[in-house]
Amino acid sequence: MQWLKKRMRLLLALVEALTGEAETVSYPKTELELPKGYRGAIQLDEEKCIGCGLCVMDCPAHGLELEKESKSVYKLTYYPARCAYCGQCERACHRQAITHTNQLPGSTTDPESIIVILKDQKEQEDSDE
Ligand code: SF4
Ligand code: SF4
């Protein structure tokens, strides 16, 4: 009798799994809805950033790079393929300029293609000349 109960439970679970709502999505073909507060790709509020480099120094994965020409002329680059989504840069920034979004950069076989220039004053200065 016990074996019959077990089989019935198994059968019920099987029917539930086949008829219920899907627990997974076919990412990246289907858009992945991540909860608010999820540590996804980072974004920068350019107005708040002063190019101090604290986020770069604190990043354990070399996910950020700061190229500085002078105190106010710099370029801040984000490398999502290296990023560990740890939140350390967000914590390190005393200006609250850097924050996580709840989006992922998308999967790729070409890490170079998803590099993000967060702020580039070097280019801005060159175009002003
Ligand atoms: S994001 Fe914040 S910590 Fe990073 S360079 Fe800008 S101001 Fe400094
Ligand atoms: S989330 Fe972590 S690994 Fe990614 S850039 Fe920030 S400090 Fe680096």
C-alpha cells in the first residue's frame, strides 16, 4: 500500500510540474525579469562622479578602469565580463554615483562587445578642441 501512495504522490508532482507555471525562462532568448535590488550590471550617474577612483581601487575583479589625464579629465570604463557583481564599487563610492541595476549585460562570446564607457571626459575634451 505504501508503494502505491508513493507512486500517487510522484504522479501528482509530475502532473503539477507539467501543467503549472514554468519556473525557468529560456534566457537569453526570453527576457529575464530580475527582482528589485538584484545586483546586476552597474550604472553611473555622471553628474555625481568626480573620478576619485575609489570604486576602481576596491574592485576585486578589475571590472573598472580609470584613465586619468588630470583631476577633472578622465575616462571610467566598466568591463561586465570581469565583474563579479559583488557590490563593492557601490559601497566604496562616497558620492553614490555608482549603483547596480537589476539587469544583466546579456550573454556573449565576445567580452569586448559589452564593455561600457561610463564616463569619458577625455573624448569630450578632444571634440571641444
Ligand atoms: S563612481 Fe564614485 S568612487 Fe568611482 S570614480 Fe566616480 S565618484 Fe569615485
Ligand atoms: S560589482 Fe564588484 S566586481 Fe563588479 S565592478 Fe563593482 S566592485 Fe568590481
